[in-house]
Amino acid sequence: MAFLRRRSGAPAGPDFDVLAVDPGDWPGDFGAALLPDPEDGACQGVFLRYDLMGGRGPSMLIGNLPSGSPARDPEDGVPFEVRQMLAAVGYDEPVEVAETEDFPVMLDDALLVVKKIKLSESRVACVQFGRGDDILVTVVTWDRPISDDLYKLMKPLPADMFKV
């Protein structure tokens, strides 16, 4: 995964490559949000939301969080992206992490170790993996399983998508 590297001198947006599904390959609506540092405005994370056609609501959320981002280490263990998905679908019941499991996924000739996070709300699927540049990627879906094929669809998005 040599293409996952830190960029230097990005004029705006994150200073790291954002790994996600290309919005051009998604049949519905796409949105992106940056999590700025409250003190210096540096990017503490990028979140991509994929909605279904016809306004049927969010179906997938992908987060990219650099080392040091406060959103990486929630006190209760429930990933920040899970909370965003639950808010987007209007679910306000408490959710807890029930179990985690590491499993291998082969991507071409590389091995990716993915952490599957099982939650108390069974309609939420969540997986996480770390990249070589210390970016934590979290994929959350609502009412849909996450298959191994998804990882093959993910790639770095152009930096100019995140200019403000």
C-alpha cells in the first residue's frame, strides 16, 4: 500500500491522503466534512457520507483520522463514525461495543488486518484498519453488511476535493 503516504504542503484540507470509495462510483449522494482542530484549524479527520438515491438516507460513512486526533480514542470505545451514522439516521438509543475481532483481508499481494466491531445495535456494521501512514480508517454502514469487496473499491481521493 505504498500509495498511502503523507502529503506535504497541501494548501487546504487534510495533509494526508483520504482513502474512500470514489464518489463517481457511488449511485447516490455524497458528502464530505473536515474535523478541524479548535486551536489551529489543522485537520483532525475527514468523514465521507454516502447516501442512497431517492433521499433514502445514509448507507455508509468512512472516516480517516490521523494520529493524535481526539476522535480516535472515544472513552466508551464506540467509534466517532458510528455516532455520526446513528445521528444521521435519527437513532438515539445507547449503543455499546459488544465484541471486536481481527480478521485478515487479502488485497492483491498485501495483507490487510481489519478489526470488525460488533455493536449492541445489530443494524450497524463497523470495521477499522490502520494504514502505513498511521491514519485510522473506519467504515460504518446502516442496515447493510460490509463485504471484503469494499476494500478493493477504496482508493485515495484527489486532494482538491477537500479545498475550502
